[in-house]
Amino acid sequence: MSDYIKEMRIININGSNIFSDKSIRYVIPLYQRAFAWEDTEISQLIEDINDFKENIYYIGSLIVSKNKNDFSYEVIDGQQRMTALFLLLSALELKIENILTFACRKKSDNTLKNINQLENINFEDVETSLQKGKQVIDSIIRGRDFDKKRFLTQLRKVKLYRIEVPQNTDLNRYFEIMNTRGEQLEQHDILKATLMSVIRSNESKSLFAKIWDACSDMTGYVQMHFDTATRRELFDYDWNFMPDISFSSKGSERASVGFNIQSIIKPTFKVGDIDAVTDKDERVRFESIITFSFFLLHTLKVLVADMDIQHEKPF
């Protein structure tokens, strides 16, 4: 097999696993989105491992770029599966090392480092998506019908291929091509990677990614997606410099009726002081009326009009 392709077992015969080798490190770069697998994808992964009948089960490939200065690998494709496997092996209480890291994402790294004792750290230092992923896995493996011994036997038959791209590969372009073919990423994730490809310094990339990630989460006020120190530095103690918003005491009655855009944009419109409930019975402050992708389209249209940018084709 080529030096650029390595067949790896999730759990080796000697008991070691893909996360127990301290001599290597897998880094998820800034242009990648955060962990996004939910119940369906995680449950399917565990079910596939539990149910296969073959002697060997290939779980897919991990596309990486090797850093020539050390033994780290930048993960280009396969990070969702790789992260899910890290959470799974942690939940199974296997010996693992902190060799999976997120570039310039302290909260994500802190969550992985303390994945089995998240209740002992400040909730602001926890990446919610990773925490939820771990909770899903815990609920499955602690279920009455889950046979841990049999599952570990199955895991010893699971393999994946680690494939290195050639040196000097344009990683941002490769990433865009890889993810345009399928539906692994949203279009705005590809846009993020494209924009970051022209940013030179790592400090500027980190800042851009932090702002982008905070704005792209449409489940709450953008201020809520920064840690306390950053939030105070950016928005001061009162969170914002915008005019005060008065909350109606009859918010629950008004919310049950609903509003259209014409009423929302009126200066006299007031937000009701209520909580919303998602399909997963999670309480949130509010839900945006548009997705982040559509928000970007509106932003682009405003920018084009404001700067008088000419297009060959109209919107």
C-alpha cells in the first residue's frame, strides 16, 4: 500500500486504538465547521458498527495533510466521523490521548479534554454540540439492550483509511471541491473556507472564524455565542449599544398569533419576553425568522446596492 495511504484499526489487537498514539496529532482547521452530527448520524454510526456481519468493516476514509514540521495531520475530510469516534471511545472508557484538536477553538479543545467530566467545568467553556453528542452516545451504550462486550468485539473489526494529500496541495480549494460534491456542508461553510483562503495571518483567521461562528448560530443573540470576557470587551456590560428594547407583559399572547416581516420592521414593534421550545424540547430565547444562508444573501444584496456593484446577471 502507498506510503500516503494507511489502513488503521479503530481498536488494535493489542488494545491500543486510533487515539492512543501520543506521537501524532489530528488538527481540525479553522475553515472546517464545528462538530455538527446529531442523534440520527450518531445512532446510525453505532448501529452500523453493531450490525455488520463481515470479518472486516471499512468505515470510510480520513483525508489529511501531513505537517512536514511535526507529526500532526490537518483533517480535510472526515472530521465529523473522526470526532464522533473520539466521543464514542471516550464513552466506552477506553484509554485515549488528547490527540484530536481544533485549531484556535479553545472551547472545543477544552470540551474534548474534559469530555468525561463536563459537569465539573464552567458551562461557558463547553462546546454544546460536543456535549450533546456525548450525551446521545451515553444514552445508547447505557441502554438495556446494548451489549458492550459484543460491541467492542465488533469495533476490533472496524478499519478506516488515512489518506494523505500530496505536499503543496491547495487545501482550501481541495476542501471546497470535496464538499461541493455531497451534502456534508452547507453552502455558507464553503463560503467561509473560500473567504478564509485569502486571509494570511493565523491571528486574523482565528478572529474571522470566531466572529463567523458566532453570527452563524441563529438560535440566540450573537452576544451569547462569545465567552464572558470577549462579550464584555466587544459589547460592554449591557451587551450592546443599540436602543433599549422594552418587553411587553403580554408577550405570550402576542407570540401565539405570530408576526409578519412588515410588522416586525416597524419602529414601534416590541419583542415579547418569552421562551421558545424547539422540536427537541430545548428552550431557547427565540428562533430566527430566516436561516444563516438566507441572511447572507440579504447581506450581499444590501452590500451590492450600497457599493453600487455591477453584475453581469441580475439577482
